[in-house]
Amino acid sequence: MLSEVIQGMWVTIKHSLRSRETVQYPEVKEEMPVGYRGLHKLLLWEDGLERCVGCKLCSAACPVDCIYVESAENDPGNPTSKGERYASIYEINELRCIFCGYCEEACPVGAVVLGNQYEFCEDDRDKFIYEKGDLLVGSMEEVPELKARYSEQKLLKYV
Ligand code: SF4
Ligand code: SF4
């Protein structure tokens, strides 16, 4: 009993002597840890084609039903993705999202990923529905923070 009290006091003393770091946000922005789940991104392949093939698995996996996907057949002469289909509409309601990461785990081609962006504010609820154009970024090579994260977590195991 006494040893637990001493142990507890030691922890309190140790922490009270530590220097405090106050981050001067928003002038100074902290770097998020590698595994941080922030706003979504949709990745392209290195050749510029969209990774997303419109399969809707992310939407099915989402526990709060905040992903809406409509798919369409690719034009063989001018494809949008590498699959037979692509997402003609891809929307995520970021207000409803709980950032659980199930969508990226469900995606068979590593198209939808959670980036490290934690700041998002709008003056209208509708603006939190991010459309495909808001979500599309470059390839993994062009987004260094994603590259660091996904090579570490080996999430792109199906690619
Ligand atoms: S992170 Fe979770 S809640 Fe958010 S869109 Fe993906 S599956 Fe849905
Ligand atoms: S993001 Fe992935 S899981 Fe979602 S529709 Fe596109 S390919 Fe399918």
C-alpha cells in the first residue's frame, strides 16, 4: 500500500518538474504522428489514372454511412481508372465521419486513405461533404506523409 502511494507521488513529482511545451497554434503547427487519421485522400497511380475502381467496399464498410459512391463503365479508349469501372461520384461527409479507418482497410486497391490533415472548418454544413475533386491528390510518391505511413503499416497489401 505504502509503496503504491510513494510510486504515485513519484509520478506526480516527476511530471510537475518537467518543462512544459506550449505550442503556439495556429502559428506553429505540430506534426502529426505517422498513424494519425485525418482527412481522407483519394490516390492516383503513378501514371495518373485513378486508383478507385468504384467498387463501393469502402462505403459498405463505413459504420456511419458517410461515403457515397456511384460507379460507371470506363471508356476503353480513355479510361479513368485501371479497372472496368471508376467512381463517377465519390463523396464523403467529413462531419459524420468518425475517422475509424475502416474505409481504407476495406479498399482493395489502396485508393482511399486517411491523411494527416487535422484542420478543416467551413461556414456551411454542406461544405463538409467532400467530393471527388476535393479528395483526389497525386500518387503515393507525391504525398510524402502518406508514403511514410503506408510503407510502415503495409496497408497496401493488395496492390
Ligand atoms: S474513416 Fe470510418 S467513419 Fe470515416 S469514412 Fe472511413 S469508414 Fe466511414
Ligand atoms: S475507394 Fe476503394 S473501396 Fe472505395 S469505391 Fe474506390 S476502390 Fe472501392
